[in-house]
Amino acid sequence: PQPAPAERFEATIARNDRIEPRDWMPDAYRRTLVRQIAQHAHSEIIGMQPEGNWITRAPSLRRKAILLAKVQDEAGHGLYLYSACETLGVSRAELTDMLLTGRQKYSSIFNYPTLSYADVGTIGWLVDGAAICNQVPLCRTSYGPYGRAMIRICKEESFHQRQGYELLMTMMRGTGEQRRMVQESVDRFWWPSLMMFGPPDANSPNSERSMAWGIKRNGNDELRQRFVDMTVPQAEALGVTLPDPDLRWNEERQAHDFGEPDWSELSAVIKGEGPCNAQRLAHRRRAHDDGAWVREAATAFARKQARGDEE
Ligand code: FAQ
């Protein structure tokens, strides 16, 4: 006899196989995926703002072309992720509305300002670096459309990370003032980058359930550790100091010990109290309102085409 849908679901998860849109899934699994994928999509879209801030002021045509391409890639990532989310039965318009009304979150990191051009490099190096650490395991997530979107996104993120590192390396080979700009930028972005991985496992209400379902493949602390271990030698090669007096190699653990991020800062930023939360959402709302005529025109055109009476 055919196994019941719930048993089929559990068996698929146990085999580490993929759940596809037409498969039966528990409501809570669907809700968790919508929450995580939407948050991820919103992060890509809001994440265009901090770097977009420097497009008109990039120091050369080459740097401007690179930055434009990176920010466009982020729009693309947002769109693949919204599409993956739509396969779960929620529309793009609903997701946008949940972002604009603050009912869904986006990553804390994008609520920090970009005060100098070096921040473009630091975001590529540290923020894309953290995103890669978090997202490579998500290529094996249990929900098919999310995992497949992640494969392409990770390839592009790796490229973004390299461009950030190359930018910082160029500045570190420049003048004393340029080196100071890089260090000052790294000092501001280091701790917020560690917070991108979420609260400590002991304080992460979703991790256990999400890992049992194969949505997340690793805990927040494990990925944070992986990021620190990956980044320390890169910082040495660059010649910058990471602003953590407790950071040191632990021979026994074969990993770096590091200090505790300020978790009260993370929860404040998540609650909307970060330095740029209000500005980011206001900008997004304005862009959405300004784009209303495009949506209306596209809908009118599609309707006309469907009737087959276009000129
Ligand atoms: N910011 O129980 P957990 C990028 C929330 S990369 C804001 O541990 P979970 C690329 C969490 O939603 C950034 N909120 O939650 C780029 C939950 O609240 P809820 C995007 C956070 O889901 C680079 C509550 O706290 N990447 O955009 C944060 O198991 C450069 C409790 O937390 C992703 O979204 C935070 N940092 O684990 C673009 C990756 N941390 O929803 C432009 C996919 C936690 O219950 C430029 N997401 N929260 O009300 C994930 O892997 C997970 O969702 C975690 C959180 C690890 C972020």
C-alpha cells in the first residue's frame, strides 16, 4: 500500500532527498521555509542600498562598473529567491507587502551605514564571506527550489567576495590614509558580520526544528566558527587587525577562540532599532511607490496580449 503522505515526507527527509513543490509537507515546514526564504530574498533587495550608496562616487570607471554589476547581481538573487518562495503558495506581492509593513525581517547587517568607500570592499570581503559560509550548506537544503537557487547564488557570491578582497588589497598597497580607511571599516563591520549567523544555538528558537527537517544543515555557532577560521588568515594576508582582543588560535580545538558579540545589539537591530532600519525601509517603500506605474503598465500590457488585440 502507498505510504501516507506524512510518512513519505519523513522518509524523504531521512534519506536526505528533496521535497518538491507538489509534495505534501507539514504546514510548519512550509511556514518555516517561507519565513527563511523570504527573509533571505528581502536581505538581497535591501542589501542593494548600502553599496548602492557608493555607485555615483566610485573612484574610477572600472570600480563603478564592478559595483554596478554586483548590485545588479543582488537584485537577481532577490528575484530567484522570491520565485523559490512563490512555489510554496505565497505571492510576490504578499511577500513585498510583508517586508514593507515590517512583518518579515531582513538581515541585520544591512542596517549599518556605509561611511567610506572602503566599506564597499569590506562588505564584499566580510559580508559576502559570511553569506557564503552560511549559504554553501544551504545548496543541500531539503527543499528543492531553495537549494537549486542557492547553487547559482553561491557562485556569484564567491565572485563578489573576491572583488571585495581585491579592492581592499589594492587600498592596503596604497597610501597610509587608504590603509587607515580599510582598518576603520573592518573595525566597524567585524562584529556585525559575526551577528549575521544569528543568535547562539542555545538562544536560537528555530535551529533545532530547522535542522531536523534538513532546512538548515548546521547550527549558527558552527557556521560562525567556520567563518572566523576562514577569515583570520585572510586578514593576516591583507595586513589588517580584527578588532577582538580575545581572538587566538586554540591548538587543542584546532580552531580560533574569539570574543562574544554583543547580543543585545543584535536583538535591538532585529527589533528595528539599528542605525539605518528606518532609512532602509523608507527608501524601499519609496522605490516601491515610484515603481507603481511600471507594474500597472506591465499588467495592462499582459492583459492586452492575453486578449490578442494589441496593435
Ligand atoms: N538578522 O532561531 P534563529 C545576503 C532572526 S546574506 C535578522 O536562529 P533561523 C547576501 C530569525 O529570523 C544575508 N534577523 O533563526 C548579500 C528569527 O526570527 P523569526 C541573508 C535574524 O532562521 C551580501 C530569530 O532571529 N542571508 O543577503 C538574524 O533558524 C552582500 C531567531 O533566530 C540569509 O538570510 C539576523 N542576522 O536562523 C547581499 C541566509 N539572525 O523569523 C548584499 C538564510 C536571526 O523567528 C550584499 N537564513 N534572526 O521571527 C538563515 O540561514 C537563517 O535564517 C539564519 C537565522 C541563520 C539567518
